[in-house]
Amino acid sequence: MPKDIKKVVLAYSGGLDTSVIIKWLIERYGCEVIAFSADIGQGSELTGLKEKAIKTGAKKIFIEDLREEFAKDFVFPMLRASAVYEGTYLLGTSIARPLIAKAQMEIAKKTNADAVSHGATGKGNDQVRFELTYYSINPHIKVIAPWREWEMKGRADLVRYAKRHGIPVPVTKAKPYSSDRNLFHISFEGGVLEDPWAEAPEDMYVLTTAPEKAPDKPIYVEIGFEGGNPVTINGKKFSPANLIARLNDIGGLHGVGRVDMVESRCVGMKSRGVYETPGGTILHVARRAVESLTMDREVLHLRDSLIPRYAELVYNGYWYSPERSSLQKLIDDAASGVTGLARIKLYKGSAAVAGRKAEKSLYHPDFATFEEDTVYDQKDAEGFIKINALRLKIKSMVERASKRR
């Protein structure tokens, strides 16, 4: 048993894993445990957290409201990058981990802790996301990952341990899966969801109405952008966190933002995840609408070519890497002119563009019209086509000559 670990700061959610970990750390290391919880929009999940942590054995708990920082400094930069992992996942869990880990390291420094700990399993992505952040801040920090140390093999073992030590168990037969919620989304995995052929149970969803039960009349919502960031809803200004929360309510009512996917984890295996991201889905559609008016073609195509790489960096935990920072500078420069308004139609699970406008729009009806105009000479297209076709013509000539031999 290591003797140099006297105090540990644990990323604490109050769920099964971290509740067990408090007691296990005390037993295993004989150390003082400081619990840390980041309020990034879990809502009622934070209720009673302080009392539960102390009752379970934590010496102290810090609960910090990070909702605005989460929205402004993590979600919004990611949205400016149009980041989508494997064409489907809007990275709601991935983007929260670097902020939680950063804040946890600040608590560790404040309390003179010897180590930090988390409840991520040895099979998942979160262990990587947490620890890459830890080491980027303090390369000498000691990290305790109980799932990689203890003899417990699965959730059933944890439930037995919890019952033996009188720890409340949040996983029940009525909720046979795990979930993770923040301001941007909620995710579900494990349990009944491990069969990728089985449809997710309807009573599992938290943020969204079933599309078939959503209102029969569509609703239109207008999102205003300045410099690539959303700032208004229907003409009213909101802070970043409140804007996301408001769009979650609006989108959720209309069944927007459900995703069911099998994704490629960074540790090598595939896993099935179900996500609800109503506000994020609306913002993604709205921002692309304004970009279509305001972003230069080649800049837009260059930015889009970087989306898979950027999304992988976020998914795999490299938020604080130099490559993500460099990409962000380019992306933010590209997004600097994205100012305008998008009108989005929400109807039974869909979010569709119904209109867009911008003061500095690159779209000019005089050039785009199919009617007679005075600014574009259609004859010019002939030379353009011939120049661009030259290499194709030469390739065809070579192939024809080869067949005649």
C-alpha cells in the first residue's frame, strides 16, 4: 500500500461507481478523500450530493457551478468547429471531461492533495479523457483509477460491495443502464442497450418527447449568431448556458435530438450509445445555415475537411493538445464572419432550415438568378470548363491509344 498518498481528490458524481470508490480509497490507501462535483447542468442529480458524499466517507466535498464556463469555453468552440464524431455524435459527454478534470486539478492544488481519482472503467473513453487532461496540467500528478486496480469485475460486484457497506445503489431493475447528463446532452449506455438490435425503451428518454407524440403543429425558432456563436433566440439575448438550456426545452418538446449509434471507442472496441441533444442539434443546423451565407467557399471546405480530425481529438481526450489548439485558431478565424440569423422549423423530431439571412451575405441574387442578369456572362463558362477538363481529356486520349496497340 503506497504510503505517500494521504489525500485524494475524486471526481464524484454520486452514482454507483464513485460512491463505492470513496469507501474503497479509504480502505485501500488509508487516505483522506475530497469529493469534487462539477455542476455542468445535471439538474436534480446534484440534490443531496453533499450529504451523500460525507455519509459515504468523504472528508469534504466541493461543488462548483461551471455551467457558463462549460457552454462558453468548451461547447461553443466545439460548435464553431461543426464537430460531429463518426457523422452522428455531437460529443456531449466528450466535451465535458476536460473541464471537469481541469477543475478537479484546481481543487487538488488548492487542497494540497497527493493524487486525483476518477470512476471511469478500464474499457471506456473517459479514463483517457480525464488522465490526458490531468497530465497536461501536472505531468507528475499521481492518478488512481480504481477500475484498473481493484478485483471487482463488473457492476454486480459493485452493487454487492455497496450493500455490504450501506451505500445507496442508484442502479435498479427499473433502470438497467447507466446515464450521464450535462447541459448539452444526456447519454445512455450499458444494460439493456448492449444489444444493438434492441430498440431503446421509450421510458428511458429524459430530455425529449417521442416524435410521434410531439405537437402536431410545427414551431419556428430564430437563432441569431455573432462571430460564429449563438447569442439570441427569437430576438432575445441569452447567456451561453441559458441559451442552450432554453433550446433544450424547445427542441425536447418537439422530439428533436435523439441519436442511437454504435461508435468506435478510442480503446479499440465498439459500443452502443443513445443520446439526447435537442439544443445542440438545433444549434448545429442553424449555424451551418448562417455559414452557408457568410463563409467563403474554400474556407468552408477547408474547415469541413478538418471536422473528422477535430472531432476525434475531442472524442479521444486531446482537448488540451497543441494540435487541437492550432486547429481551433484556424476554425475561429474562419468563424469570425459568421454573423446572421437562421430560422429553424421544428416538427416531430426534425430540425430543418426554413430561412437564413446575414448583413454581410456572400449570396447575391444578381449572380445566382436563373433569370436574365447583367453581371454574369454565361459564355465565360466554356473556357472554364475546357481548362478544367484538360487533364480528363488527356487521360482519355492516353487510354484510347493504349487500347489501339
